[in-house]
Amino acid sequence: MKQCIPNDWQPQDATVQLLAQNGVNCEFTLSQVLEFRIYWSERGVHHHAWNSKFMKHVMHEWRRHEVEIAKGQSMHIMYSAWQPLQRAFDILARQGISQQFALDQLPEFVLYWMDRGDISNTWNTRFIQHVRYKVQNQQSVSTKTTSMREQLTDRSWATTGGGNAIEKL
């Protein structure tokens, strides 16, 4: 028979045991009860199998919890001996960026992130982005056709308007 979730609802012992057999910590399971009860009481939903619904909820939350733990374990601070994974070099190679060019960028990358002291689990992605930036920056510098000296001594801007403004001074 379908009913709203009672204000004092608790999962049956068998439900808690079954979740434990599936690797879910009992403390974690019990910590989910209040949130579950409030959520379903506010919705006013009638259901006939609150324990089954609770088990699905806990399993979903447990998986999310495990993913967060796994992410946290791989997070670390940058260190001097850090090396990108070969996959990072493979991705760059598919974009026409040589492994040697990427390796040449490594000391600057490592030093920057060591100085910042950030903790991350995406160092390879950040390295790929850094190398791409360096390639773009290098290409924009190499496309300039005038030297710095030419740019500093350029007076063509002064000759607009039909005459040489410098000569008029």
C-alpha cells in the first residue's frame, strides 16, 4: 500500500545490512536518512517501498562519494621531478607540436606551479594548455615582419594628412 514517508521513518536493518554487503559504510548509510526523509516528506509523494527507494538513493550518493575520494587522492602539489604522461605528448603530437618543444616548456611550467603552491589533479591538462599557449605566442612573434628597431623609428604615422608633420615643426 502506497503511503507518504513517516516523519520517524528509518531504514530496516536488512536494508542497512544489504548496503553494507555492497561496500557502503554503515555510518554513511545512516547519515543519509534525515536528508532522504526530509526530501520525500516535502514532496508529499506516496510510495510503497521506501527501503528500496532509500537503497537506490544511498548507492547513488555512495558512488558520488567514492568519486570525490578518488579525485582527492590524485590531487597533489607540483614537484620538481614532475613529468607529463605520455598521453599528454600524444595529444600535442596530434596537433603538430613536437615532444621536444613540449619538453622545452617543462622547466618553466614546473617552476611556475611550484611557486604558486597550487594543488591539482589536472597537471597534464594544464601542461597541454601551457604548451599550446607557448606555440600560439611563438607563432604570433614569428609573424611580425618588422623589427623592434623599425617599430621604434617608424615615423609613417606623422605623415598622414598630405604632408610631413615633422618637417612642418
